Amino acid sequence: MQQALTSRVVDLFLELCSLPSPSGNERAVADRVTAYLTELGLEWDEDDSAAQLDGDTGNVYCRIPPTNGAGGTPIFFCAHTDTVPPEAAIDPVVGEDGLVRNAGGTILGSDNKAAVVAMLEAVRRVLEEGREHAGLELLFTPQEEVSLRGADAFDHTRLVATTGYVYDQGAPIGEIVLGSPHARLLDFRFHGRAAHAGMYPEDGRSAIAAASRAIADFRLGRIDEETSANVGVITGGTARNVVPEWCSFTAEVRSHDESKAVALAREMLESAAFAASLVDCEVESEVRPSFPGYRFRESDEPVRLAAAALERCGYALSYALSGGGADANVFNARGLQCVNL
């Protein structure tokens, strides 16, 4: 039952990809989505989370009531309208091999605009073909790429369905994500003492040296099959010839075992404090949750529903654990059951 993409689907995908929508600036994509929903005769609304998120777009929500007498399970679908920031122009083209690429050489934006198009096309088919269903809800979130902020700001009690699906896994169709890690964000700021690096270096206390020692002592990368850690950004100093008075860096920890994430974050805090003490510096540190993890079993109903649908469409099933977060993390943390596909 696998079908070739129709020109309508491809055209909509190309149109959405051509609209830059970095986190916080999703307005053009949201407007196109809502226009499409209006064309289908559907009612939708956008919440007021844009101001809360310091962006230009809120969460767009649309509910299609169940058909008369239809049994089954109400479900909601979610996709995000933002992308990582493009570094150049976006010029989506269809190659001779049928694949869509960005001729501009930067991101295409298929994460997550492919999912947006899939949801819109699916609902259009349901309506045009008069398919029976137990209730469908669509949610289009902003700012997913920056710690799932849009989904976090959405009032999940508006959802009638307690079972949902997010299309946000970079893998072949047929892969079902059974779990996502718990994540912690860590921020460090080292304080030293400025001095002229040529005339009075002994009077200085290098915050960069202290931060570098801390990072060197951290266990980074793949810690074990469940756990990883990374230092992503480091800044510091004022001039080439000045012993740096300050240095800051950001890090993260992820693990499918929450106790491991907590323990590794604590270990990093202790390493930073020790590194600062060695060169008579001070360090300010903060740890905060990024997104909560979750875990499904293959026998859980949302997983079984997805597996049955995929098999009916002729796809080979596979199961995986994700190393990243998605809007599904937010919904699962709030008591809903949301599977990432």
C-alpha cells in the first residue's frame, strides 16, 4: 500500500521548506498551516504562548470530532513548525532520484516540515474519503528545537485524546521509538583575576585555565550504552594580553537511567569546583532539567496501534531508543501516552 508522493504533497512540502522558520520566528509556516486547515473547512485556534516564549508564534490546535458511531481510540498528532537556524538561503529542489534537497547547501527543514505535510495530507484524505474515526487532534508547536518550549507552554488538558504520535525521528519509516533519555543542562561561570599577561602574569588568576582543567576532567561523549555528556559552548577572556578574569561554558548530560544522569551531573559539579580551587578561582554552577525521559514496552497500546498501522501499510517494523528529546517527552511527562515515529 506504499504510495508515491503526489505532486500536491511535494508542492506543499517545497513551499513550507522555502519558508525560513528558526525557533521563535515560525509565523510564515504557521500562517500557511492555518490557511490549509481553513481551506479544509476546519476550525483551529492559536494560543497566546508567543508572548510567553518571546517569539512570534503560538501553538496551533485543531480538533476534528469523531464520526457518528465510530469506535476506536481518539488520537492526537503533533509536529513542530520551527527548524534549526539556516546558515544560507533555502532553495528546495527535487532531484532526478526523487529526493528533495536544498540547492542552497544549508538545511532543508524536513525536520519537522515533512511531518507537518504528512499530518495535513492525512487529514485531507480522511475528510475527502469520509473515513470513520474516533476523533483526531492536530497540534503544531513552535520552538521545539530549543528545549521543547512550545509543547511545554501548551495547555495539554485541551486534548481529548490521551494517545498521541509525534513524527520526529530521523530514521526509516517503520521505526518506533520506545524510549528517550532524561536530560540535565549545566551552566558554569569561572571567576579569576585579571592582570597584564606580559608584565604581571603572576598577579592574575586564569579563569580559562580553571575551566579548561574542569572540562579535561569531565567524562564526555558516550559514557555507556545509556548515558552521554557534552560541553557545547565555551566563552571567556577580554583580550589576548590579559589574564582572563572570567570564563563560561555550557554542558549537558543525558541518560535513559535518570539516576545516572543525576550522578554524572553531580560529578561534573564536583570536578568544576576542584578545578577552580587549584588555581585560586571561584566557580558559579547551575543544573536544571532539560526534558524528562520515558520508556514504552512493545505491548503498550500506543505502540501496538502504531505497529499494526505500519504493518498494514507494508513497512518493516523496528524498535529503537532515542538519544534525543522531542515533544513526545513533554506529553509523556504530563500523563499522556505519546510515541515518537
